[in-house]
Amino acid sequence: MLKTIVAALDGSEMTERIIEFLGQLVMEKESKVVLCHVFPPPQSEMQLAADHPQNISEISYLQIEKQLESYQQQLPVKSDLELVMGDPAEEITRLANIYQADLIVIGSRGLTGMKRIVQGSVSSQVTEDAHCSVLIVKP
């Protein structure tokens, strides 16, 4: 039985697919879903896409929080929100450890070749580092 699921949401189109998938999972009433969003650190040395903000403004934080709250309403079980700052793969894995998750649900951007090498793959890193099963939702 899946007692705790950590769902990594990044605000992309994959977020909707992950929420749809979670709605289709058969979960017990006692199950819990942790919806998490990871903001990159302000002085990040990570290579970020141009459409990802470098700094977290209060407005963007509140927008993400409000969006996650709307996703909470769609879930058939209780849920928690986690908005954290740091390396996405490390923070998702850390939250899964804290919550003793049975499953991590994460999206994949479908990068291949040089793009995957240069930009990295959060889902691959999470799969490698996680103590629990990881389900990757494809585009």
C-alpha cells in the first residue's frame, strides 16, 4: 500500500499530467500526497533555462503556493505542500526521506543527447538517489 507519495511539480505542462495521474491512482483513505516545488537558490551556479526565475519574489512564491493549493483540492486524499529552495534532485530526495515516502512521482522533460548532458536530468538523478520507488510521468 502506498502510504506517502511525494509529487514533484515544477509548473510546467507536466504538472497537469502528474496531477491527473495522482487522481487515477488507487489510494487508501490514510494515504497522503506531498506536493512539492523546488525553487533554485538565488546564487545558483546551476544552469537554468531562460524561463526559470533566478530569484524568488514574494509574488512568484505566492503564485506557486496558490497553484499547489488548487491542486490539493483535486486530490482524493489528504495532502501537504512543500515549497523549498535548493538543487531540485537533492531537495526532492530529501523530502522523500523526511516523509518516509513509498513513491516519488516526477515528470520528465524528455531531453535526449546533448541537451540531457548539458541541462541534466532531475528525474534521472532522483531515480538514482531515492530510497523508494520513482514513477516518471512522460510528456
